Amino acid sequence: MKILSIMDSLLKLGVHVSGKQYELLKWRLSPEGKKYYTRQENKEFYKSLKKGNLDIVDAIRKEKQERINKLKQQLMKIVIVLFCLCIAGCYTIPETKTWDVNSLKDSERTFRIKEQTIKVDGKWESVKFDEGWYIVSQDHIKTFNENQDDLISVLTQLKERKKYEMFAGGTGVLVLLLFTVLRRRKDG
């Protein structure tokens, strides 16, 4: 369905797609193609993280976060309805949880920084950080990236399901309308 709408749009723009280009476009939009490009993106993410090129890491994280935000906006209505139903049907008083902070390893801790001497472009400098700067482990960044991938996958699946449900609902309304019109003609 997507391929046909894209092809139709391209034809309206006067763009002609050859057979090989059509197959490539079809593969690129397939689930296998999406997995391939997600793997390529993750390979570049981890390679850049290992080399210390944080500009690419930050750019990939930002792009993924933008995709997540778009998907969340598209699905916000469903989430609000489900949340309200969950609150109405399953409300319980939460228990107080005590956290064992002594069990954390250094790689699991987050450190807040305000003024530190750090190495910037090969020189040690004293840098004053504004509010909101923290140091986390590389594992935290990897986990954050994997969580973004999982969230994108789930939100995309919910978006696809919503399209099918809307189509089925619209078809059902049309069938009911058709039966109503036919019944009135028959009775009238």
C-alpha cells in the first residue's frame, strides 16, 4: 500500500522509476530494509562511541529522539485513553520503596559535575558547567540507545495497528450505513 502511494506521488511529480529502482525502493521500505539500516546506524553509533567521536553519537541520539517524539505525538490520543482506563480500573495505593544505594557499582552511578578540571582538545582546563551536567558510564549510553531503538519499534507497531483499526472501523461504519440505506429503500 505504501509503495503504491509513493509511486503515485513520484509519477505525479514526473519522476520515472526504473525496474531496479522500484525494487530497491520496495526493499528499502520493507521490514528487512528497515532492519538493515537500523543495524548500520547502530554500527556507526557504537564505532563512533568507541572512537570517542561524541558529535556523531549525539547526532544519532538526537535524530532517534526526534523520531520517537513524532511517533509519540501520533499515538498520544490512544495513550491518553488507555492511561485513563488503566487509572479508572486499576488504581491502587503504591507501596513505599526503599532503595539500596550501597549496592551500586561505580559504572552504575551518575556523578554531577559543576566545576571540574577536564581535558578539552588535548589541554587540561578548569571548566564551569551550568546546571544539569552529569557523567554516566558508557554502558548507560549504550542502554539508552537500545531503549530508543525498542521504543521506536513499539511506537511504529502501534502506529501501524492504529491504521488498520481505523480502516476496519471505517469499513464497519460504511457497511452499517449501506445496510441502513438499503433497509430504508426496501421498507420505503
